[in-house]
Amino acid sequence: MKKTGILFLTVSVLLVCVFIYSAITGSIHVTPIELLEGLITGQHAQVEIIKDLRIPRMLIAMFTGAALSVSGVLLQSVMRNPLADAGVIGISSGASFFSLMAITALPQFYFYSPLFSVLGGAIACFLVYVLSWKGGLSPIRMILVGIAINAMFTGMAEAFVTICSYFNITINQSGQSNLTMKTWGDVRLIGVYGVVGLVVALFFSRWCNLLALQDKTAKNLGLRVTRMRLLISITAVLLAAVTAAVAGVIAFVGLLIPHISRRLVGSDHRVLIPFSALSGALLILTADTLGRTLVAPNEIPASTIMAVIGGPFLIFLLRRGDRLHGHS
Amino acid sequence: MDIREVSFSYDQQKDIVQSVTTHIEKGKITTIIGPNGSGKSTLLSLMAHNHAPNKGQIHLDGQALNAFKPKELAKKLAVVHQQNEAPLDLTIERVVAFGRTPYQTMRGGDKEEDERAIEWALSSTKLTEKRKVPLASLSGGERQRVWIAMALAQKTPILFLDEPTTYLDIYYQFDILELIRELNVVHGLTIVMVLHDMNQAVRYSDVIIAMKDGQIISEGQPNDVLTEEMVRHIYHVSVTIRQDAETGMYIVPVGI
């Protein structure tokens, strides 16, 4: 317990440090003192620009990381599969494709675009579930089906963009992850849906613990296992879909963070879920900050950085396949 | 518990359990035996409501199993499965506490009552000293006791065990069976279990139900059920049945 406390503190302190560093670094540079003064007084011109352009982006990066990590934890729990990640198995790209279509066809409903995302994500999740089910969910089969679903939705989104540009229809958003040009409106969007999703996930943490037992054991403890699975899946899809709508597809976060967090704080979801959220926020904020400062004025998208780190990590997990069944 | 004309199949083709009718007596240890594929574990899982019968009815205290709310059933009947899974970093105490799930409500439930039940479950299974230890550091036999403790924490009058001794060495087989007997004698639990070993069944059961091809062939007291003819009929193995002054009846296979 004490160790867990120290870990929470460490990640929180790191998050604050990275936040401050990220806020003051970039094409406009201020000192931390100037930043603080400017934020309080509202008189500092450069800080105002940072407040309008940089801070929303940072907040979105943090929400994205937290939401994707928790979505990964929930999916892994529901599918009893350590490889489940919304970005890898196509939930994010399904969500992204649907929100792309919705925004193009009905731009006036921008605030509700996450609802279309959730629909797309749910369809992808359902397809993965049904197509990889063979008397149980084998982790490897599920990931293969998921990659196919992901490829399908990514392809459909690209085709959609191409077709639309042919007809000179402006596309607000491409399927590729993009954290630039974010506004406080986007923050509100991801904030509202993201916070709801995270709170609900925390509420489900006790259920996630019980799903680690066998289904029949959980059933004998008086639980309605199918209903629990459904509700947790919906929450996971919501979290992944809202980030896909706002920040595009970022894969591997939901794989990397839960795995490392489980090593650090154990598999009790009451601790694992908040810790993953915090670490995920730290990871994506760091990735985005690095992405825009390393080769400035050019940018490397956070999703690219995650793919570079995440790809090898997935291979590492697959290589240890004997432990994929997880528990014993 | 009353089982009436119960049939069940996984694939709608071959009935794994075929119109089984029997009655489980309160306060006794009942053991279901039979060869592989005889439907004994399936019958137990039907009785535990893990599967619903295709035909027939199972009643507990005069009420059909499917009429119980899941949590209410979990307060009457606990099950220890043959194989169990849990994250290995959980402490024994945490795993046993899962047994309190049926008593938890939106507002949390009765903490003191939970604590008392967990305490009792741990002490009955002699795990009190290991309560803070992670599951990973226990042997297979000790883990089996943890699963039994979890079921005990449910505080049910009935306990089902599916092949509780199968993966254990002889020390823990004995250890677990003695524990089961103690739960029956001292705490009055009604016990139904599936066993492979006929001698263990003889020694630890009040009632034996012998199954073959999804049907009950014979049931009653061990020495009435397990005759040389019956064992040959059920298992196609010739045995000789002896009496020992200390341990009572025992069965020795002599040929196929």
C-alpha cells in the first residue's frame, strides 16, 4: 500500500513537471513565473496565446492518454485478454470513421460527434467479439481479427476522404491523429464525455476484479456476468471513441500503460484504473510535447511516437505468449 | 434439493444428462461418481445453476433454481470448481473476500458481518496466518483451500465441489477431504461433490450417486452402491472389495 502511494505521488509530480515544461516550451517561450503571472492576471500577451492554443492541446493529450489507458484496462478485463487495445483491434478506427462521416454529413452536430464515434466503436468491438469467438476468446485470434477490422475501417476512412476531396467537400478531420489546432471547445467535448467515462470505469472496478475469476465462479457469486461484460464494454468503447473523435486514432497506449501499471501497482482494478489514467495522461502529454519540440518547427504526431514505442512492445508481449493466458 | 426428470445437452444432439431424478439430503455428504463422460460434473453444474436444464426442474427449498435472483441463490449455494483462476498477486484475504459478493449492495453491505464471515472462512481452512500472503506463493493444495475458503465466506448451507482432489498429491487429497468432512460434521454444511477415487468416495460420503451415460445407475449408502458387480457394470473394471478393521471397506482393481 505504501509503495502504491509513492508510485501515485511520483507519477503525479512527473505529470505536473511535464505539464509546466510543456506549457512554457515551443515556438513561444516564457518562464514558469511569467506563465503563472499571465494565467492569473490575463495581461501577458504571449501567455494568452499559450492559453488559447497550447493549453487546450495539452489537456486533450492528457484526457486522451487517460481515456485510452482506462479503455485498455476495461477491454482486457472484459475480454480476459492482455492484448486488447482499442487502437490495435479497430475500435478507435471504427469510431474515427463514423465520426468522420457524421461531421461531414451533419457538421452542425459537432458536439454530438462522439455519439457517432461510440456507435462506430461499438460496431467494431461487436465484430471483433463475434468473429473471434470460438467457444472462448483466444488472445491471438482476437488480435488477428482485430487487426483486420482495424485495416478495414482505416481503409474505409481513407477512401471516404479521397472520394470527398474528389467532390470538393471539405473534410474537417482526417483519420490520422492530430493534436494541433485544438480549441477549448474540443477540451469541453473530450472533458465531458471523458470524465463521465472515467468515473463510470472507476465505479466498475470491483466488477473488473471479479471478472478475473472464471465466468462460472463469478456466476456462482451471484453476478450477472453477461450484463457486467456489456456495461463495461460500452464504457471502454465510449472512452476510446471520444478520443478518436477529438484526437484521432492513437494505438498501443491501452496496451502499454495497463501492462506497466499492472506490474507496478498489481491487478486490483480499484488501484489499477486510477493509476493507469494518471500514467496514460503522463505518457501522451510527454509524447506530444516531445513530438512538437524535438524537430521544431516540424511536428511528429503523438500517434507516430506511440507506434514507434508500441510496436516493439506488442512484439515483446507476443513473444512471451506462454503468459498470455495471464493468471496462472 | 429436488432434481426431477432433468435432461441436458450442449449441442441438442446427445443428452449428457438424461432424465435424472434424485433428491439431495440436507446435512449429508453426497458424492457423485462415474467414468469420464458419464455426466457427473454436468449434473453438478446443473445443480449449481451454471447451466439450465433443457428439460425438467431443479428445486431448492421448494423454489425452482431459475426463480432465484442470482444473489439469493449465491447465499444458499456455493461452488468450488475443479480449476480456478485469479490474479496471482492478490492476497489470500482479498480472494476470500470475493465470497462476500452476494451480500454487497449499492451502499456497501454489512462490514462487520463480512469481516466475521471472512475470519471464519480463513480459520476453518487454517489460512488465518497466511491471509496477507499473495496467491502466487501457495502450493496447489493450499490454493484449493483458498477456493474452499472463498466459498465458505458466502455463508451458504450448501457447498458443491467438483473433483476437489484431482490435481493434488496424496497429502493434500487427504487434507482437503478431512476439511470437507469437518465442514459437514462441525458446521452442518450439506455437501455434494464429484470424486474420481472410489475409495475416497466410500470413506467420506453418506450417500453415493453412481452415474453412467448420463443416467443414475444406483444411489444409496456406499456399501450398498459399490458392489463388485456394480463397479464392473459402471467402469468395466473387475474389482475385489475387502474390509479392513480400521478403515472399513476398500476397493482394489484386479483386471479389465
